[in-house]
Amino acid sequence: MTDPEYMDRAEAVLAAIERSCDRINDATDADIDNQRVGGMITISFRNGSQLIVNLQKPLQEIWLAARSGGYHYRHDGREWVDTKTSEEFFGQLSREASAQAGMALQFTAG
């Protein structure tokens, strides 16, 4: 994948995270906050914990930092998958956010 293709796909992920945060706040009492600075989004929860999603352009990856650990995702032609487990990004993000919020939260690409 070329660098411009990577950036288009990666920026779409960040935009989807922002939309998901807005939708979650409208539909639940999760009260999550998201702040974007360049290629990084920090999602903060009521209990003070955070998730950090960061673009890694030189590696063409997206990184997720959570309480449970760090995850690296590469695009496989269809979706972003973890480099170790092949788990899909938005599924993992939803599980991590749910664990840190103490309630079921759903992040989606759409």
C-alpha cells in the first residue's frame, strides 16, 4: 500500500472513532471524552483511564494502547488486524473501551 493509501485508510479509522464516541455519548451515559491531536486520539473515561490510538506512518500501522497492553494493526486489504492475533481493530477497541468504561460500548467503522 502506498503512503497516501495508508493515510486515507488510517484517517478514516480516526474519523470513525470520533463518530463512534459522539454516538456513544448520545445513546448512553458513558460520558467518554475524545481528543484528537494530529494522528492520535485519546479516549478518556469517567474513571480516569484512557485508550490511545496512534498512527504509525513509517510502519503503516495503527497502534492501540489500553490498560491490558499495546496492540499493533496493519491493513490486510479488507480491515485493520492485529499483527499478533489477527483480531480486527474495532472489535478490540470495543472490548477495551467496554472494560475500561464498565459498560458495553460499540465502536464501528461505519
